Amino acid sequence: MNVKHKMSSPVRTRDMLIGALLRVPAQAIHRRLIQELNRAGFEELRLPHMAVLQFPGPDGVRPGTLAERAGVSKQAMNQLLRSLERLGYIVRSDAPHERRARIIRFTKRGHAAYAKIHEILRDIEREWSAELGPKRFTELKELLLRVWKSPLVR
């Protein structure tokens, strides 16, 4: 199987590296999520916000944990959190029973946006299943979950 590259010659599947094979579909999903969220009334959300809104979401989580999960600095994460807080998607509050610790909570608008993300992702999964065939799509998800649970991603 050959993969066509925009503005270059065909690339053989065996020559494609796993980073690109995972990154390109993930980027396409994030772009679609933002486009559809914007159309659904969440106009102010942008691609960088996906670092906060990605699974399993920020609700009840500390900013430092979110930064680690997203692979960004605490400063960058706090900038994203300030933006989402200003836009009305989250609030930051003191963590119960812990001095100086903060946790993130969704607002009503944040819960609505997160629910819309799940709806969009279900649509994407139906489309990918139709494109690949249900059996192959299930196999793809099983293989990715196996990698996710393995030491390979730690």
C-alpha cells in the first residue's frame, strides 16, 4: 500500500514512521473537534485548548497534572487555564484538605463543551469504522489500547 504525500512522490507504508502515522490522524481529529465546537456555539475555543480538554478532561484535576498529561510546562498550562476560565469553561478552586493546591472544575458551559466533544468523537468513530470496516476499526482500537496500556508509552 502506498500513501500519497502532498507535493511529493508516493511513500511506501514501510517507510512511514509511527510518529507521523499517529500524529497526522490526531491532528485531523483535533482540527475537526475545534471546527465543530465553533459551529456548535463554542466559538472561542482554539486548538491549544485541546491540551486541557483532551481525555480524560480537567474536571477535578490539578493544573500540574494537566501540564504533565499534555506534555507542556506548568506556565503554558496555566495560561490555557486562565484563557478557559476567562471564557467561562472552567473555574479553579482550592483543593479540599490540601493547602495551596488548586483543582479545576468545569462550569455548566465547560460540561456542555465536553459533552459535545464526545458527540463529535462518536461521529468520527462511526466514519472511521465505515471507512476501515468494523472489524479493522475494532482491531485498530484494540492495538492502540494495547500500546496505551504497555510500558511503551511511559
